[in-house]
Amino acid sequence: MCVSLCRSKSLIISGSAPVAVVTERRWKDRKLILAAIDPATGTMTKRYEGSAQDRYRDPGRPLLIRNGQGRSVLQMTPDNKAIYFSGLGASPKGDTPLSLSCPVAENSTETRISQSQPPYLKTPFAVISSATIEVIARRESVERSPNYFLAAIASDAPTQVKRWTQVTSFPDPYAGLPMPTHQLLHYKRADDVDLTADLYLPAGYTKSQGPLPALMEAYPAEFKSRSAASRVTGSPYEFTPHLCWFSHLLHNPGYAVLANAAIPIIGEGSAEPNDTYVEQLVDGAKAAIEAGTATGAVDPKRVGVMGYSYGAFMTANLLAHSDIFRAGIARSGAYNRSLTPFGFQNEERTYWQVPEVYYKMSPFSYTDKIKTPILLIHGEADNNTGTFPIQSERFYNALKDEGATVRFVLLPLEAHGYQGRESVLHMLWEMENWLAKYVRSDHPGTQ
């Protein structure tokens, strides 16, 4: 059951035993409370209270199983005294997913059952417990594609796996293809906030080949504390992400790709993150490019920026407020915030409360400042309320009238995400041509 109370949310999940897990979230200060409760007596045992964005203290999520009625309920230990959880295991070295058993009794400590260890990334999905404990986990590495395994846990060393039994044999979907190499970059923004980005380089690339043209992809996120914004995400042991229609890696041949570049928008205390959105956005993008340049693989004079949805909004803003990119690609975005007057993304204030914020955050307001080539792509039937096609249509007309280098592609019958084979292939063709013309070329505007 999920109910909304005063801009906070409660999620209650019950189990087969007389216990439930209650998760209470409040967006205003990003507070999270997780507790176990006895519905019959109302007795509550608080398991966590703190920031919902603090990955390093993430309390995890309860594991669920199907009961006799086909409903998802809490998975309990055989004695019904503890609940099985899975957690991020996040740390400065990356995610190391783990499974736990969390006692319901007050003043008790959870027991760690298993945790991912290098050189693999192992993500637990279920616990099978009887006389012994076994964990079903997805296991992958940089070289090995994901498959599911059954891990038998040693009784005398709870975090040690004494035997792995492979359950599935999914083949490597990219077998035989030269795949990009990956490294996790750690760097700082101008305001000393720690950030990360994934750098993908073409297969066989060596520094002797010199710096490459680059493509940066990002999606800004709002935070209420610098510490939460600095938390490392992802894992260096992850297999190459699935190549789908929105994948930045489809453009990797010949390019360095700065993917998942952290762009935190921070507003501590009474300050709201979006009050300094533009400044933090530009500083974050500059820091990512500088970090890529420091590796010797990124040519800072040939970098394009790409984003989807709120990332497209970011792309247009970066072109409006900086000159650090050679070109931009914005897909299914919003560009005029007066067309979303009752809030957008995680902004809860209305247009009439903070019109100056809506104006400053709208790249449409600075159309005359955009001199960098920009490719706009949108689904003709976009049903996402914040990104109706009129956003791209009006932005394109304004850019064209101001003499900007702009191309607008409207994909027939497509919604916010593109599905048709013809649409996806045409989108990729448009993007590849745009990058070749304005980013890869030694001279902007030429092939």
C-alpha cells in the first residue's frame, strides 16, 4: 500500500509472519526512515533514519517472495525472527552488493550473509534458507556477461561462499565483437565536490594514438548535501552495459565516451538546488572534460554532449551557458519551463513562486546565445507531460530564427521512448552524421 501524506510517502510491505516493513520518505530534506512493525500491537523497531541519498549508509531493501495467494510478501528467516535484505554495499571503491538478515527485535544487529568481492560484481536476488543458506545472485565481470548462480554459504564463515553453482547459461550477446574498455574516473568539481564518470575507450586504443574526439553523456540529479552528492556509484567490475536504443556506447568506435558523468545540483540547508542550477551544471561538465583530458584519451577541443529527457534539457543549457562543446544532441527534452508551470523533475515550487528560477533554467530564454550546433530529436506522440513535442518544435523555430545551426528530427508515432526499428536506426544515422560533421572533424562544420 502506498499513500501520500504532506509530500511524504509511506510504503508498507507485509510478511507471512506478523511483521511489516515501513519505509517513510520526505522529499523536502531527503529524509528516510525504515522500520519493522508488528501490525497487531503497533510495536515499531527503527532500522534506519538518515538521508535517502546517502549511498554509503543505504539500509537496503527487503527481499520478497510469493505466498500461496500469489502476492509478494517479506522473506523471513525460517524462525520468523529476521527479514532478509539486499543492499548496495556502496563505498568509495564502488558498489559491492550484499545480502543481510535483519532481526525484528529491538537493539539487535543485522548479520551479513554474502557480499560481492573483486573481480566479480555479484548482485543478490533471493535467499534460500533451511538447514543451510544459499543465495541466488547475478554474477558478472568486465570480461564475463551476467548469469545467475546459486551460492552456498559456509556455515562457519557466513560471508564466504563455499560453492558456486551456475543456474543459467546466457551467452555473451557481444561475442566476437571488439568491445570498448572501461575505467572509472574520480575527480573534483571547482567547488571541491568529489565526482565520478565512466570512461569508455575503443577496443585496441593506446595512448600512442593520441587524444580522441569525445562524447559526454549525463543526467543531472538534485541533492541536499555535498556528502551525498559525492558518493561513488556503479562498479568497476560491471560487464559492458546493455546496448539499447539510448546507449551512448553505440557511438564508441573512434570516440572516447564520458558516460554517466556526475552532475549533482546541490542546495544545502534552506537553499534549493535549482537556485544555482546553471552554475553547478557548467562546473560539473567542465570537471568531467578536464578529468577525461587528464587521461590523455580525450581531446578537449573536440567534445560533444548528449542527453535524453532531463539530460536533453541539460544539453541545451550547457550550449546556452558555455562554449566547451563542439556540438550537442538533445532527445525528447523540455526547453521552456513556463510550459511546465506547476513544477518539473524534482522542482516542487511553481512558476508563480519563483519565476526567475523558471526563466534562468530555460534554455529557450537564451536562444540567442546558442551558437553551438544542436540536433533536436523528439517522438511525435511523446506522452510524457513534461516533454510534449511542442517543446522541441518551439525551441527549433526560435533557434532557426536566431540563425543557430540546428536540425530537428520528429519521429512518427513514437512516444517518450523510441520503439520502432526504423525510428531507432534513423535516430542513430542522424546522430552519427551530426557527430562526424561537428565533433570528429578537425574543422567544425565540415565533413
